[in-house]
Amino acid sequence: MPPVMNTTLPASAIWISSPSAGHTACHDPLQNPARFSTFIFAIAAATPILSAVNAYVWGILISIAVYFGVGYYAGRRVQHLDDYFVAGRRAPTLLIVGTLVASLMSTTAFLGEAGQAYSGYGSLLLILISISVTGYVGGALFFGRYLRRSRALTVAEYFGQRFASQRVQVVAGITVIAGLGAYLMVVTQGAALIITEIADMEFAWALVIVWLGYTIFTLYSGSQGVVITDTIMFLLFGIASFLAMAYIVDAGGGWYATVEQLAHFEPKPDVISWHGMTGPNATWSTPTEGLAWAVILGVAWSVVVAVSPWQASRYLMAKNEHTVIRAGCGAGLAIVVLYSVLGFSSAAINLSNPGIEPSEGAMIWAALNIMPTFAGVLLMAGIVAAALSSATTFLSLVGFSVANDIVSHNRSVDERTLLRWSRFSMLGIGLLTLLLAYLVPLRIFWITYFAATVFASSWGPVAFMSVWSRRITADGAFWGIVVGFAGNVVPKALVLWEVISLPVWADPIILGGLLSIVSIVWVSRRGVVTPEEKTYRLKLHEVAREECDAREVQRTLLWSWLLVGCGVLVSTAMIIFYAKPYADAMGSSEAGLASGEVWLSLGVGLVLVVNGLLVRWHMGRWTAE
């Protein structure tokens, strides 16, 4: 039964008031989400849901209640558009790192990618992730800090300002809705899957609970609440990941015993080798083919994390440009460490149960069957937190894009009206996502890679060229986005529907990216860069005086050395705890750099070292200028 509304109030008082609008909390459920959420759960109490409540469900509900509380606190501080869209542009490094990592590591990581590692492809995923983290540092240095200078509310708005073109802003906004809408659907499905696994509950009910869990406080607090809850969720699932690894490895007999057993694991040969499982019954027939896939996807994802709306938009919230660079360093380091832990843990679950179907449920099975109840509750709450953190980010960005980039891009509206439109947009998109999540079959890993990598093809070339190219025109940017999007989506859909088959080197990400670049160059050569576009680009390269503070520069340089030092530590630890015991277990006579596992260990750390040195080189140029 839906909540009974006071029909004497105007419809706008129900869902869309801003805290500065003068409405009292009793007239607007979103002005008091604690009361509203209590009401929702009271309704749920009258349904069969309560019969499914157990310790794991209570852990998830309690964590959601904490997020509601934080969202309510943050929402009370929303007074202006900057507060709602970009958290007042005053977020410190920890919050930016937290929201970057949390919005990336959703159910895709803990279900889809964990399932891939469980199936024998964890090493290839680690190669992919290690390459992709270059996008955090490179994106911060060569796009993110310039994006922040624009003072735009959304990345699509930045494109519109940079090229003095409404249609560029609109088409960028449409890609946000399409790409992140699909991503939001998958995250919602993943979180609902978790709840159905731990409770005797229908999938439809689980979807509703998840949807309510991320919709209520996102509607109310916007980015102000999302950036804080994302950081809390990041800390929660980070701790839970290490705790899970400890119990899973202990179940295998300890670290070295686990490595030895996995090295000789007959049901899944090469499950933790540098290339993972290959052969006629595997996803890739040869190690070379698997490595090519990992490198191509790694490069693509480096562009995704550098320019995609759910990552680059976080830089619009940073309090200064140094925060952007430091957050890029911190996020890259955190992603490498967490995926290393998650990949090995997922592979080690095979020693307890090699037959989990579907493989996406491996971490859930471990929480319920390997870990003690308290630790399992913490892991489940952490996995749900990873899902909700991404969902809140995607929902807010889609809502912002509908309201700011499509509906109001050519209209003069006041802040209160735009806030109202944003909340209406979030609610409408959220309801559509809920319906699609129920109707579309569950394919978490592949749909995520389908939706997310679209931005590498459609936005990547335009984003970097918007900062560094003097020749790109508004028409070139428009067609670069359109052709890059279509050049990725169309062949990828045909592949997923098994209409065509493409070799690894012709991945749709590469096809779309190349088509985007060709379109930009071809169209731009036939056009003229306007004086407005030239002036805007030159202003992007003007450094504010406060960004040159010597103390801030030194603090940023410390982050570069942190990356270098951690890179050395990561490689050393992987050689000691992975490459050497694996070689010993295999009875290998290979020494030094001859082992693929040693090369993998060195490569993961080397990525961090190179990125740290890149930051140091860039800061040296910054200081000289």
C-alpha cells in the first residue's frame, strides 16, 4: 500500500522541495528521510519480507540506516546548486578517493569480477586493472584539473561550455543517461541478487528494497551526501575484503598451503598462473589471446576512469587542483591493492567449493559458508555498500544530466526549479531502472563492460582534445561523441547477440575510439574554431595563484613518492608471497625474470612507480611555470 499523501499540498511539495524553499519537514518526506525511511520499513513489516530477516539481512539494513542518517545530515547543508551537484566544491582528498573507488568497485567487482577470478581469470583481471589505474593519474593531470577550472556542474556542461555548443552538451548528456542507466540497472540487479542469496525472498522484493536503499537519500542530499556515504562504504568494503581473505585463506590451510593447492588444482588448471585458464574449454584459447584482451581492456578502462562522468565528475567536487592530483594517486593505489586481495580470495574459494554456479555468487557463498557469522555479515554489508555507492553516484549523475544538460540547457531557470527538476529526473530514471532490472536477464560482468566502456570510445578523444587541441571544433566534438558511441555499441551488441564474432584486436572499444578520432579530425578540418572556443581553451590553461602555494606543491609531491614506494612494496610482496611459492609448488627450475608470475609481480608494482614519477615530473613543470 503506498503512503497516503496530504492532498491539500501542491504536488511539488511531496518530492522536490529544496531545503531553502521554506517548506517544513512535516510537509516533505524528503526533508526528513529518517522519518520517511521508517515509514517505508514499517510498510515492509506488513509484507512477507520480515519472514526473510536474518543476521545478514539485519546487518545490511543497519548499514543502510547509517547511510540514511548521514544522507539526512548532509542534505540539511544543501543550500545551493553547487552543494547539490558538486558538494560545494570543497571536498578533501579522502572524500574524493573514497567516492572514486566506491563508484568503481560496485557489484561488478564483488560479483562479476570476483566470479571471473573464481573461474580462473584473476591474473588477467589484475593485469587489466593495473593498466587501467594509469587513468586515475593521467586523467587527473591531463583532464581532471582542467575540468575543475571550468566550474561546470556536470562534465556534459563542460563540453557545452568548451565548444560553445548546446547540442554538444545535449548529446553528451544523452550518452550519460544511456551508459550510466544501463550500469545502474546492473548494480541494482547485483545488490538484489545478494539479498536473495542470504534471505528467503523473491527477486522482485529484493529489487524494491535495494532501489529504496539508494534512492531516498540520493534524492534528498545529492552529491553532498553521496560523497560522504561513498567514503564510508569504501572503508567498509575495504576492511571486509581483507577480513574475507584472511578467513578464506585460513580455510585453505594457510597462505603457502593455499598457493600450493591452487598451483595443482586439477578442476581448473592454471587458476592462479599469470595467464589463468586457457584452452578449448576456457574463454581464451591461448595465453597470448588472454593477455591481448587484458591489455586492450586495460587501456580502454584507463580512458574510462580518466574521463567517464562517474569518475571525472568527482574532480568537480575537489577543493583545489592539488586535491584532484592526490586523489588520483590515492585511488589508483587503493584499486590495485583491493583488486589483488579480491582476486586471490576469489580464486582460493575453489579449495572449499569448486562448483559454485553461477560463478558471480562465489563471494556470497564464502560469506555464508566459510566465514563466521559476524565476519560474514560485515562482508555482505560491504558488498551491498559497494553496490549502493555506485548506484547513488549513477542515479545522481543521470538525474543531474537530465535536468541540467537536456531539460534546462537552453532555458533560464532559478536554482530552486533546477533542484526540483533534478529530483524529478532521478525519481523517473530510478523507476525505469527498477522496471528494467526486473525484466532484463542477469549478466553482471558483461553488461557492465558493455555500458562502462562506451565512454572510452565516445568521450575519451573529445575530452583530452578539448584541453590540448587547438583544432577541434564544436562539430568535430559532436560527431566524435556520436560516432564513437555508435561505433562501440553497435558491434558490441552484435557480438553479445552472437550475430558476429570479432578478434581480440578488433574489440568494439578500439573500433569506436578509432572512429571517434577519425570523425573529429575529418569534421574539424572542414570547420573553423570560433573565437569563443579559442578563448575558453586558453582560460583552461591559466593557473590560479593559490594553486602555486609551495606547501601545497610539497604535499602533492609526497603523494608521488608514496606511489613510487608502494609500487616497490607491491612488487616485492607479490614475488615473495605469490611468484616464488607458486614456482616452488610447480617444481619450476625457472629463475630470475624467466617466470611469467615474476613478470606479473614486477609489472603491477611498476605501474605504480611510473605513475608516481609522472606526477613528480608534472609537478616539476608546474613549479617551473
